[in-house]
Amino acid sequence: MILKKVGFVGLLFLFIVCLAGQGKAEAAVTNVSSISALQTAVTNAVAGEEIVLANGIYDNDGSNAMIILSNNNGTSTQPVIIRAATPGQVVFTGTTAIRLSGAWMEFRDFKFEVQYVAGNSNRNVISLIGAKNMKVKNNYFLNSGDTTAPATHIIKLLNSSHDNVIESNTFDGNRSSGVGIQIGTSTQTNHDNIISTNYFRNIRYVGDLFPGQTNGMEPIQIGQATNNDITGTIVEHNLMENVTADGGEIISVKSSGNTVRYNTFRDSPSGVTLRFGNSNTVNGNFFIRTKEGIRVYGSSHTIFNNYFKDITNNAINLDGGDNIANGHYAADQVTVSNNTIVNAGIGININNSMYPITPTGITIQNNLIQTDRGKAFNEYGSKLNNLAIPTYAKNLFFLSGSALQGVGRTGINSANPSLTGTGEVRRPQSYSVISNYGNTVTGLSTDMDGQTRSGNPDTGADEISGSSVIYGPRTAANTGALWANGTDLQAPTAPVNVTASSVTDTSAVLSWTASTDNTSVTGYDIYVSSVLKATSTSPTYTMTGLVANKTYQITVKAKDAAGNRSPASNVATVVTAASSIVDTTAPSAPTNFKAFMREPAYISFTWSSSTDNVGVSSYEMYDNGVFVSSSGSSASSMQLRNVDPDTHYYSIKAKDAAGNLSAESNVVWVTSSGRTIALDGSADRYMESEWNSFKTGNISLVSDSATSSGSYMKINNGNGDENTNVRMEYSLNVSNGGTFYLWLLGKGVDASSNKVYVQVDGDTRIEHTLTTAAWGWTKSASPITLPNGWHSVKIINKLDGTQIDKLMLTKSSLTVPSGIADTPLAVVNDGVAPTAPASLAATSITSNSAQLNWTSSTDNVAVKRYLVSNNGTELIASTTVNSLALTGLTANTTYSLTVLANDAAGFISPNSNTLTFTTAADTAAPTVPTNLVSDSQTSTSVHIHWTSSIDDTGVKEYDIYRNGVKVSTTSTPLVYSSTFSGLTPNTSYTFKVVARDFAGNVSAASSTMTVSTLP
């Protein structure tokens, strides 16, 4: 080794110090000035000792010898530290290759400009060989690697290296097609390592250095292409900027059980690829201006809390595969939850363009996509079928520009999320529809900022919260070896003397003494209770949109061009004035209300969310005008279980915090079938398989005198998939309920066709194994629970040839049925439908109402109610008598109405005669929109909102005028607000609003409001 730029006097001094350090009895600082002395000192170091290498340039002079640094004397509280005398002033060049082994060591503060390491067995700049509890931190790798040895890596962990930390290093460029940080091969157990806070930048395309090569130069690679390799690596808080590599993978995961979280990908072609392995987690990452986001292969992954902004192609891509060794394994049982995507070519893509095997078992829930291009959702490939279609739930999208929805399925709904901000991260405003909209997700306790989620989570990655942001997009100012990043690290001084003046019920003027900085102060961030609310370029700001009679705690931080932020100012306490305005505005009526009969006694509902001037707090459900249940949240879905067998007439109303109720939604009618069986759990009960069953699929009744009732049920089209839609369903009305054991008398034609599933009320399926070849009684693997009330029991069949004759339910685990005993359950079945109503006629027809009358139906028991439908399918009203004052009709519209009757058992009559009439034209204009205000402004945008108009037939839309010129029309009457961007700073604008109904009648204009953009 050659030491350069170190004088003789310095050498002599260091030599004396080294001699003095020999034979030491306690931890000390040992200074060395050569590689050989470094190796010796490390070998002999005691716990807590620091080995300091003198500043200078070190290389191998063409030697192939590896620098071996090994020690096992360190402890968790006193590691052995190997560091540069001055960060960045110890430079390794030439053929330097370092091997770290042992335990509890820290290697830090060095600079590497290594260009050639050929001839070493592991050919890596730094190799951790069997290392335990080591740290490699605060180092700078500049264009390191071997252009003649493509497999060279910068840092590689091998031979059962575990519990190590690679943190706060900067990787600038790369000269090898190898990996920046690689966790060993599949034949080695390298596990539970952490890769944290590293900065990768300016890594070129691999083909530029190695013409014709298209794979390599990934900054991070975890494992080596096997689904069985479980490494448990955590990759967190890293920053990737201007990283091209092979254009397809920046973090390449090729093993199982890893976590990739809170990393930032900026201005790069790709992001995270789950290439091999299963059960990996990708959460809380930021993808800013990348070509791709997350690409997924393999099984049982979880993708959540990720934020995407301006993605060229796919933000999240769930790919198909060939499922062959070293190939691509199709995405399977993957959950994609609570991600936010702002502008992408495709938001969430189910892709099967290249491979024969389709992604299956995919759950996509609670995601938010706002885009001005491409498609929000996409399902690509002819292989997708009913067995592969993902499960969608509580996803929201909002389109602008040329964007398309792409996929229309239950669980995908449109709503404006009211995102605000012009920087890299767009955040929801406090009144956003995303609040508590999502389904509860196991393990989802925080959001992308590290803020706590509680109850039903907000849709998307960002939870609306008043707490401080913990995480966020990484920058060069807080990632990597800061001494190597060439950034300004000095923060401005804290603002002082923050005060408030001109306080009203909705606003306050803030001012403070300006901060100073070593370069210049570029702006100020204003926080309310530690949450960033606004920014200003001068030491004054007018806060608007405040709530009357409320106390605010306000602080200010200064920032400079490098992103450094000052400490917080003093706290200014602002108490707004009281307001005499009482919220009397009801939410808009819910629309698109739909019901889905999931089981004979289980109904689910969805609808399009209402809007409110303050916010919707819950929804109330009614059955024929009688209150049934409250949703308890602003979520736009509900479920009802144990529904009694009858025809029900459901509607909902939205409710706000002030208790104002909206108008009623559309009415949907659902018949829970009268074909039910009474089950008294006080004794063992038997039933024939064919009795009152709802049969789905090709199931036939086969005559056979050898069975108990002379026939049995045979499955003719099972297909081997447990999701097959071949089943028998039984609706039970249970008394003396509890835990039951289900026995089946049946058989399979062979060992492969004797499997069925038992499912209660749509919950978890229980596998049941029948006998083969001969009839026999068998018990389900687990008991089922049937409380008192209405329940659905399904027998789901898997393969052709399954035969079932009888079912038996018992509370005793010891009861074993035998023979073909016949103690059936009692059947509750009316069996007779009412007669058709007759002579349907209308009188007193106006623009929005009509009086209906008809001749009553008759029934063997009694008619319960009548249903009035339009065009044979759209239920518009119900009544218990033979007349109805019909309201809420649309002006100048032709209706074709019919009436039918139903009884208490759920049986429905034929339709009445068809009545056709046209309502009168509407000439009445809506009322004037009122209370037009602006609650937030930036230097280039303003947000306005107003109190909705009222119309006898309904408001269709609003026209918005700016400076006297119409500039916007809302797409729906449910929107009582709008944001205008692209405005001129420090400029006044006037706004007014007019309402229009469906007949084209236009209201008078609202009062004119003047608002100014910020400087």
C-alpha cells in the first residue's frame, strides 16, 4: 500500500502514538496511517475502541490482496469503530477491496473511487462476510466498480451475514453493471439486515457502459431469485434521484419476507420490483416523476400507503407470469390498499400481456387516484376471467383532462378528493370525501407520513390529521453522507415575535420578525397545532377559512433554498370571534343507491356520497320509511344481515354534524325469499338436500330408491375451483340457536370429488370431506354458529359427481347419525302469490307529481304492500294501500308505470296494466346561490364555495363567472365548491355563481365576491 500526502513528521507522530497504544488495558483511540497498521489495529481492538485512519489517498498498487478487517470484541453498547480522521479525507482508489467480518463493528466516513478490483474472489468494493451487527455508514462511493468485471458490487453481504445496518452512505454513479447494495445468494442465510437513509444519484443506463447489456446496476437487490429465500431485510428512508440503471428496477426484491418502506424515488425510470419471493411489504414510499412505480410478481404481498405523482406509465402493476423456475410468478393473493396516485399513465394495472398465467386473488381497496391522463384502473389481457377479476372495495377516482376511468366495477367510485398543494405532495383538505371512507385494514395503523390512523381509515395514503408529519419525501439534505452531498446544511434562524391582528370569526392577520440565513430565506411555513397549513414568502400572512369561536396555536418556520428549516417560532394563540351563523344546510341527497342480495338473509348496499357545506357525518337507512340503521360514518356502503324473508323498500338519507338530514335517495326493493326453513335448535334436526334449496349451477335431482326420500342432489359441472358458482343454499329461521355440527349424508365418485365447502352468512368456508364409493355420514371439520334469526347456509361443490342426500344439524359433538333417519326440519312456505293489481290510472298530473289509483289485489293470506315501477325495472315508490300521491317526478318526461303486489312470505304478483303519461313542462328557475366565499388562496389559485340552490325538480349544475366571464360549469349539482388555478399572484378577482335546473331554467346570479391571490 502507498500513503500519499502525509509528511514525515506526521508519520513519526502517528508511529509513536501506535507504540504507545500497544498493550493498552481499556478502550482508546488508535491512530494508524497504513493499511497494514489498520488491519493489525482492528484485529487487536477491544470493545469501544476507535481506529482512526489518517487522511490521505490509499490504493493497492495493483495488488490483488483484500483488506481484511475482522474483530469479535465489540458489544452492542461499545462497538469497535473504524473511521476516517476527517469525513471524506480518506480516499480509497485503485484496486481497493475491503472485507468486514466478525461482530459489532462500525465502518464510516470514507470516500471510495475504486475502479478495478479484478482478481479478488468476491470482487466487491466492500464485502460483509459472515458479519453480525455491523454498521457501514457515512461513506461516499464515487463512480466505483470494475468496468471489466460486470459482477462487481459496491457492497455485498454474504455467508450468513445478519443484523447489519448499511446507512447514510452516498452512491454517486457506478462503473460496474453490478449492484449498489446486494443481500447475498440463495445458498446463504443473510437475514434481518437494514438498508437505511442511503442516497443513490446519477447512475447511468447500464447499456451506456456495457453496450448491448440491458440488465444490471440496480442500486439495491435483496436476494437472488428464489421464492424460498427468506431474508427479512428492511429497506427504508433511502433516496433515489436520476437513477436509470437497467430502466426496470431500482430496488429489486428477489426473496421473501422483506419490507420496503418510506423510500423516495425521484426523476428515475423505475421504482420497486418484487421480482421473486413472497410475503413482501411495500409501504409509505414516494414516487415522484418516475416512469414506473411498483411492479409485482409472486404471492401474498402487501402494497399500502404509497404516494405516486406524475408517473409516465404504471404506478402499480400487478403482472401475470409463467410460474416456471427462474421465470416470472404471476401476482397472487396480493393486497393493494390505501395508496394515493396523482397523475399516471395507468394508476393500478392488472397486466397479463406477456404471460399465460393470470394474476389471481387480488384485493384492491381504499386507493385514491386523481389523474389528468391515461386510465385510473386497467385490466389487460384476454386471460382475465371471472375467477381472476380482482376484489375492489372503497376505491375513489377523480378525472380531469384526457383521463379515463378504465375499469368500472363495484368498489370503484368517483368523487372529488379535494386535494390541495402545488408541490410534490398533494394533500386532502379537512372536508375531503376521503375521510373515514375506507374499509378497516388489519395492520394499517399509520399513513404515509407516519401519522396515526384510527377507526375506518381515510382512503388513500394520507390520513387527514392534526398531528406532526414524521416522514415525507427524502432530499439530499437529510439522506446519505451529508458531507458528500454538496448541499447547504445550515438552517435559518427561528422567526420571532409572531403575533395576530385583525382577528375575525374566519380570519386573522399574522406577522413576525424576519429570519436570517447564511444564503437567503426563501419562505416561511405556517403551522396550526404543528400541522403545516400555509406558506408565505414574506413575514406576514392572512389566514382565512378559520372556524368561529375556536382557539388556534400557530407557529412559523423559515426555510432556505436547500430545504433547511429553522426551529419553530414562539406560539401565537389566536381565538376567533363568535359567529351568529347556524348550520341549517342539509347535505345533498345520496344518489346511485344500490342493493346486492349476497345471501338469502344478507344484503349489502352502496351509493354515491353526498356533499355538505360542513361535512357528512353518517347515513341513515330506512325500510319503507321506517328507520333501520345508521352507518355511523361517512362511508358510502352498509351491510344488513339476518334480514327477514319479505320484500323490503330501502332508501338512505345523509346526515351532517348539526343533525340536518338530506332528502331521500332513490328507493330500491329487495325480496328476501319466502322459501325458508324453521330450525329449532333444541333437538337434532334432519332435512333432505332438495328441500327448498336455492340451486346455482348444473345440479340435478336424481331418483334413487336406495336413498331416504327416493332421490338425491348430484353436481354435474364442478370445475375444481373453490370459487365455483355451483352450490345449494338454505335460508334458515333459527330459534334456540347456538353452535351446531353439520353432518352430510353423501358420497363422491372418487377421492378427488368428495370435497365440498360449508359457508354460513358469507363468512369463512369450512371444508367437508364426504365418503367415497358408498353413501355415508360425515361431519364438517369445524362447527358452525347460528344465533337466533335468519341465516344462509351454503353447500359449495368443487368437482363433478358430488352427491348429497341429507343434512343433519346437532348441538352435540358426540351425536353420530346413522342409517337414513328422517326427522325433517319444519318448512315455512306460503306458496301462493297475490293476484295482479288492475285498472291503474293517473289524475292531477303536474310537472313533478301525479295521483295514482288501482284496484286492489287479493291473496290467500294478505297483501302486504304494492310496488310502483317505471319502465318495468326502476322502483320509484311503495305503499300499503291501492293509491299513491307520486312526487319527485321530472318535468316534461314520459313515464310508463306498473304496479305489483307482494305478501308477507315474499311472493310477488304479476304486473298490473301499464300506465303511460307525460309530466308538464318546468318553467320555475332555481333559487339564487348564497354565501359565496373563498376559504383558501395561494399565489396562483383560489378555492370558492357556496350554499346550494333549491329547485322544484332539482338543480342540474352551476355556472361560475370570473371577472364577468363564464369560466367553469360544475359536472354535478352535488359540487358546491371549485378551485381555480393558474391565476396571477397578488391580483384581485371577482366571482359569481348561477344555478341551472334540468329544464334549462337559470337562477339569478349570486352576490359578487372579490378575492385576491397571495403575493
